[in-house]
Amino acid sequence: MTERQFFSRVELASGRVRFKPDSLPDAAWGEGCLYDPLEEIVA
């Protein structure tokens, strides 16, 4: 990463901005339950 940019919810929802992980908007605006499916679950 060499550059930072800020985007609004509308811009992320429009599909014109590429980002990963898919849960990034929820994490940024504190909505929903966050879970990284690549994270190993240890019980």
C-alpha cells in the first residue's frame, strides 16, 4: 500500500471501488457481526 483514500458508504456500495475484505464497510461503520472466515477457530 502506498496511498490512502477515504470513501463514503455510498461510494463503497456503488461497486466502483474495489476493496477487501468484503466486510470492510461493516467494520468501518460498526454494523453487524464481524468474522474473518480465514481465521482459524480454536475451541
